[in-house]
Amino acid sequence: MIAVELARQLKRVRTYVSFGMVALIPIILTIAYKFGGTPHRGKHAIAMIDLTSYSGLNVPIIGLSAMGIVFVIVAASFAGEAVAGEASWGALRYLLIRPVRRGRILAGKLAVVALLVVVAILIAVVVSLVAGVIAFGWHPVYVFASNVGNGIGVLGKPVGAISEVAALARVALSGAYVIWSLAFVVAFAFMLSTLTDKAFGAIAGGFGIAVVSQILDAISQLGSIRYGLPTHYMEAWNGLFVQPTQTADMVRGALLQIPYVLVFGAIAWWWFRRKDITS
């Protein structure tokens, strides 16, 4: 079932457009920093983004942060179209004629969606790394003190550097964390895909839940409620590039995705098994 679904997805133009988009943006980013330079803020007001040209390993770090919204769109697109797309084309009921249980069909589709999302982010990381090393070389990565924040745009002063191998390992871990941080988007868009016959609505819903979560997370008056929002810890991987390294929020963020995935996945499974397929 997975092989059949994967073959179907690889025949669609949308798949290659998504892959092309996540590959093109890092190249544009690299060219911009190579020939456009970086802003000069002075030695007491430096951000990680200002150090992009100091090492090619900085490019995937900046790329993972800058492309967050792109990753959400790609994840929502793959997941939202998985079931609703079949229905909108009138192919879903013919798919269910096969002697295969609905739960197995749903599991196969979800597995392929997850695989496509993983591949998309891997493409972004690898292209960023290759383009960055070609443009800026293979050098250590400067890190900032953890008490000035862990975002790439937070101003401060570098307090040390990590070796190329260590930085590469942290980039890989960051990419894995970003992939898992998109689990709630995939699960929600996939759930909506089973509830509707319109792929656009499911895709928009997957994108919308991320936007709404980010807006609510910015409202400090919500207090501790924000800690339960699925996007609250999405940028926690930045803690890998400060000194001392901060990983506690990454653990919290990884665990936070689990209830969202389980609830949305359970609803999708329950609904699809009982859904009257007419399209």
C-alpha cells in the first residue's frame, strides 16, 4: 500500500514543485549573503544571522529558521491533499473497492505524507549546507551566551565557537527536531483531509492552526496556557547554538507534539472508517 501511494505521489507535479521550492530558497539565501553582505551592527550588537558569511555551516542554521513558514505550507499541502485530493478527483471510492481495510489505506497514506515531509526538509538542509560550504567554506560556528536568548536575531556578542563536526551534528539534530515539530500540522491537515472532499480546505486548515497558534503564543497575557500551544517550542532547536547548550525546551517541544498527533490521528481514523464514501 505504501509503495502504491508513494508511486502515485511521485507522479504529481505538486510534489516536485514543493521539493523545488525548498531547494531554491536556500540557494537564493546563500547568494544574497554572498553578494549582498550582512549588516554591520558593531562588536557589541552582533546576531547569528550577521555571521552567516563566516562559515557555510551557518547557512542551514539560518535557513531552518527563515523557512519555518515554508515548511508549514509544504507539510499542510502534502497532508491536506492525501485523502481529500482523492475524493475531489472522484478516485477515492474506486480505491476502496480493493480488498484492503480502510485503516491500512489510511496508515499507508499517512506514512507517505510523513516521508514526503521528511524528504522536503532534508532537501532544504542538504542544499543549504552544500551551497553554504561552497560560498563561505568549512569553518567553526560562533555561538552566543544563552542568557541573551536563543534566537538567530537576538543581539549579543559571540562567546565561543563549536567545531565543524559538532556544528554539523547539531544541524542534523535541528533538522530532525523541525521535522517532528511539524507533526501537529501534518496530523491536523490529515484529519481535515478525511473530513472533507475539498483538499484546499484541509491544506488551509493545516496552515491556519500553525498561524493561530503562533498568534496566541505572542499574547503574553495568556500566561502558562501558551506552553501547551503546538508552536510554542518550534524554535527551541536554536538552543543548540548557544553556550551553554540548552536542550530542555527541545524535550518539552518533542513531548508536546505527541498528544496532538494522537488526538488528531484518532479522529481521522475513527471518521474515515465510518465515512460514507460517495466520491
